Amino acid sequence: MKIKGIALIILIIVSSKISAQVHLLKGTVNGITNNESKIHSDFLPYANVYWEGRNNATTTDQNGKFSIEFPTNKAMKLIATYVGYKSDTILIKPGQANAEFFLVSNTTLNTVEIKGKVDDYISHLKPIKTEVITEAGLQKLACCNLSESFERTATVDVGYSDAVSGARRIQMMGLSGIYSQILMENIPAVRGLSSSYGLTYIPGSWMHSIEISKGTSSVINGYEAVTGQINVDNKRPETNKEPLFLNLYGNSDGRMEANLNSTIKVNDHWSTTILGHGAVNPFMTDRNKDSFLDTPESWTGNFMSRWLYDKNGKSHIQFGIGYLQDNKKGGQKEYYNAEDSLKSDFYAIGIDYKHYTAFLKTGFFLDNGGFKSIGVVSSFNRTEMNSFYGHNVYNGYQNSAYLNIIYQSLFSNTNHKFSTGAGFMYDDYRQHLNDSAINNTEYIPGIFFQYSYTYPEKFNLILGVRGDYNSKYGFFFTPRIHMKYDITDKLTLRASAGRGYRSPEIIAENSSLLASSRRLIFEGKIKAEEAWNFGGNTISHYNLV
């Protein structure tokens, strides 16, 4: 027994020593080209970076940046290669946090480089099952907004909410889209008054990528993800390098759109991206001759200006403002030709929608290795809607504020990471349905803690817990767990479980019900919705060629 005890102690000490030796090395790969006696230097995207004599390897991103684990306490050689450039080798010393490569163009070789872009994929690295639709995938879709961007995925189902407004709705795991948390760069985006039409107000030309996760998600972003999470990553200065992008679209139904994007680098620290979108459908089309418009007559204007300040990778600040206005007219054609005294004899709908937004995102590294950081995410949104559906008149506005403070660090080494912080949400609804007033105000402060364990190239575990106090519904306790096990290089097993909550807004989230002549009766006190979500999945990759 003594021998077994001593052996166990030795094993624990050796394991801790091995794990303590693991740290993350970050760097960039640059290319140097001598062209007409002028030397040019630029980053090299998708360059190969690997350790000499080991299987650890990675590739640079679109900006030539990479990160790779350094699991030893001895100096090692790191190699970078790129087509058309001479490879380079750097000796990395223990504890070194950064490395920079400068590959020289090999002018003696006549190279032909073939590049391909992945349309969509399921991330092999993330513990939470995440399907990513890339910018290349979005460009291949005949889509013009977020609601039309899910044709290539079986995770999200898309349909119409009613027959007259043209609003689209999504479903995940068989439930309506209101049970999925929809984020814009990790900021709550489509909720409340924007639930019915918000998906159509995110232009396709603005989006850089879409991440879709089914089931429970991270506690960092809140408690609202019941069936899944959709996070939209818009084009911004660090991901969009186009000085000018113009896109025009038209179809046989008379729908016409124009998109204008521009990114400008002001100086070494400041850059800005301007996003513009306009859409119009000026025709009252009734091809099936049923007296109802096939699609609503509408016009939309959408604008966003965002700025980025980056100081040598040590501090990162983003902020922006946006404005949206949309007008829709639908129903029977005769309504718009009839005199005012006769309009009540026909059915029609009208929607006037306005949305104002402002956001601020800041991040600071607290150490040289980039392991400790603090981030602050905040936003303010105001939504106004004036509408009528036949004889039903629905008007209202919503003011929302969001704040999330996140601190990230390590426990001893990069195998043990944690994130903790506090959040705050505020929603103020003022609504009128015919002669009834429906008002609601909620304050929701909360705290969270999330621990991540990684056994390199094999196992990942995320344990998260969150506590929020809703001023209307009381205390919300949100535990969540995610696991990923790489059985082989091509076979991955995942499992997750957790709880989610929702604060329902009956009319705002179900405005399509107003398009019918149903009588709405509210019985009893409305309670917060609570759900548990359990699931698992297996992903295997096959080489067909």
C-alpha cells in the first residue's frame, strides 16, 4: 500500500509538471517581395506553421496570425512555409510568448497557386457543436438577409409567419425562433419588438459569417438560449479589407436592393467600416388574381457606421451606431384604391418600423502573453413600431440596454482556463393593442463563472454556472456543461446539458396572430418560461477521394 501511495504521488507530480510546461505561442507570418527594386511586406494568410519533429501544426488566419501550443520546457524549432516563398525556421525558447516570421519570395520558381474557400463547416475544435457559414458560403446563396441564409443547413428551418406581411420565421429543434438566442457579435439582437421582422433587417452583404449552435450555449452570453444560439459576425475593419463594395439585386417580383460597404484605414490605430443597405418593392403584384398582394409593397433603409481603435494588440476598442426604417403595405389591392369611407370593407396591413442602435466593445490584455484579459460589451437599442392588421391596431416601443463584463485568465497553465464576470439587461416595453395598454419593465443583473479544461488534442470540458435576478420573475439559476472527446483524428463525440429561461412578450413576439380575426384573451398571470436541454452528437470526417 505504501508503494502504491508513493507511486500515485509521483504520478501526480509528474503530470502537474508536464501540464505546467504547456503554454500558448502567438505570432504572425509575413511575406517579403522584391518587385522592380521595391521591397514590399505583407501578411501571408493560411501559411503552414509547425514544430520540427512533432505533429503539432496550425495555419495562419486571414491576417497572417497564428497561435500554437508549446508543450515542453526545452528550446524547439518552429517552421513556417508558404507557396512561392522560402521556408523559415525560428528557435523558440521556453517561456517565449511571441514569434514573427518574414518569408522571402522565391523569385526563381514559377508557381501556380490555387486557393479555395470553405462554404460551411462544423468546427472540429470547439467543445460546443458549432456550424459555421462562411462569407464564401453566403456569397453562393441567393439571399439578401439573415432569414434567407439558412438554405444550406438542416439545423434551422425557415418559413413565413403569416400570408400577408411577408415576415419570415425560423425554427430550431421544432420550436419557434423566439426560443433561440440571436446575437450580433455576441450582443443580443433580435428579441422583443424585433422578433417578428428582425431577421429580415440584417442584410446578407453585411455578414462576414454565421455561427449556429444547437442546444445549450455558453453562460457568458446570458440565460436565454433554450434551443440554440445564432451569432452573426458582421463585416468590420479587422475582417473586411474592401475599400469599396457595391452590390445590386433585383428579381421578377419587383424587389430591388442596393448594398454599399466601405472600409477605410485612417491611420495606424484607427479604421472604420461603413455599411449601407436599401431595398424597395414599389409594385402591387397580384399574379394569382385573388385580390391580395403577393408580396407587400415596401421600402427599407439601413445604415451602420462602426469604428475600430487598436493599439499594438494591447487594447482594442470598437464602437458604432446604426439606424433602420422599414415601411410595409399589404392586403387587398382594392383597399388602396378605395375612398376613405369604403376602406373598412377591405383587408389591409401597414407597418412602420424604426430601430436605433449604439454599441461599445473594449478589450485589454493584462499580461504580455495574452492569457489574462478583460472585456466590456455594451449596447443600447430603441425600437418603434406603428402597425395595423385589418381592424387590429398595434403600436409600441422598446428601450433595451445591455452590459457584459468578462475577465479571462488561467489556472496554472493553458489547460485550465476560466472566464468570470457580471452582466446587466434592461427592457422597457410600452405597447397598445386597440384600446388596451400592455406595459412591462424588467431589470436583470447577473453574474457567471465558466471553467474550461483541455487535454491537448483529445478532450475538452466546459462547466458553467450563472445566476440572474429578474425584477419581474425572480431568481434564475443556469447551470450548463459541454464535453468533447476526439476518439480519433476524424471521429468526434460531443455531449451537452443545461437550463435556459425566457421572459415572454406575448404580442411583440406573436404579432402575426393579429393578421387574423381571432379574439385574443389573456387568462392568468404570465410566467417566465424554463426549459432543460440535453443532447449528444457524433461527427465523423471521410475522405471520398
